[in-house]
Amino acid sequence: MDIKLTIDGKEIEVPQGTMLLDACRKAGADIPTFCYDPDLKLAGSCRMCVVQPKGWRNLVASCVTPAQNGMVIETESPDVIEARKVILELMLARHKLTCHTCEKDGECRLQDYCYRYGVTESRFAGKVHNLFKDESNPFIERDYDKCIMCTRCVRACEEITGARAINVMERGYHAHIATAFDGELADSPCVFCGQCIMVCQ
Ligand code: SF4
Ligand code: SF4
Ligand code: FES
């Protein structure tokens, strides 16, 4: 059964069970995402994809919120823009801003979205981790000060490769992606398939 909703003034029909993100994209809206990957289980953790349903108290993460019949959605309202700016600034607060020497320069979502929303610096005091950089093998270098904790690598490792070599360790500011006991990849179940790198942004 199809349902009808209005997105940025455009009425569309989608099958029941469709997530708002897909409905918004069907309506032509350009919704930014970090943790979402169509080939992986939903995490709903970064909240970059928030949109504003009319009459609702809160913004909702569109990638994990099913579309409902009669919804009226705004995808770039002032509240949505402000929420996305805060998310970007929180990320920048612990991100090493060495874009000019970064290999991902020019193909980085964080960079793209900061440009799109005019975010050049962070209001939030933070410090980069300066954790160790794992360069113990020729295939994968891990630089924690570049990670935005989207967990796509963890899900790819588990769901695509089935290796479960990496996971989120600790919570809050100290949260980071690591092997068991924070060891080197070479000492973990990692098979160096490269799936984690493919999904890293
Ligand atoms: S390279 Fe290692 S850590 Fe990365 S997805 Fe493959 S098995 Fe997992
Ligand atoms: S290493 Fe990359 S894919 Fe993994 S959480 Fe960090 S930014 Fe996301
Ligand atoms: S992309 Fe929707 S919560 Fe991360």
C-alpha cells in the first residue's frame, strides 16, 4: 500500500514502510548523511540526516524514521540547518584540521558538508586525540584524529566480511574504533579485505 506525504512542498507517494530519507530523496531533496549506508544495517547515530516534520516537537533522523501518511516535511528549515551545523562543529572539535595534506582532500563528506553549511570552525572546545597512529602494516593506516565515529567500518567488517575485527571501544569523548584490547590490526582477526576502507568517508 502506498502512502502520501509532502516534502518541501512537493506531494509524493511511497510504499508503506519507506524511510523518510528515501522518501525525501525521491522528492529530490539532498539529505546529508554520515552513518547511513544502503548496504549496511541502520545505525541512526550521527543525526546529520535530520528533517522537520510539521507539528512534531523534535527533528527526526530521516534514515531511521518511517514515512507516515499525511506527513509534511521540511528538509532545510532553519532548525534543521542549525542542527546540522552543531553536528559538524562537534565533529570539528575533535578533528585534526589538516585538510591540505589529507589524502581524502576533495572527496570528503565532512569537508563537503562544512562547505555547504558554512562551518569553518567549532564553537565547542575540544582537543584532538593524538592517539597512536597504527602504521604497523602496509595496507591500512589508522589515524584516530580523522575518524568521525560513523561506525560504517565496524558494520562492514561484521556484516560483509564477517571478521568482527573492530568495534567501538569506550564511550563519549574517549570512544574510538579499535581491535580487541586496542591492539594492532595484524594481531586481530582482520583479513585485510579493505571493506572498512571502502566505506570510510
Ligand atoms: S580490513 Fe580488517 S578491519 Fe577492515 S573490514 Fe576487512 S577484516 Fe575488518
Ligand atoms: S574509521 Fe571511517 S568508517 Fe570507521 S567510524 Fe571512523 S570515519 Fe567511520
Ligand atoms: S545518516 Fe541518519 S542518523 Fe546518521
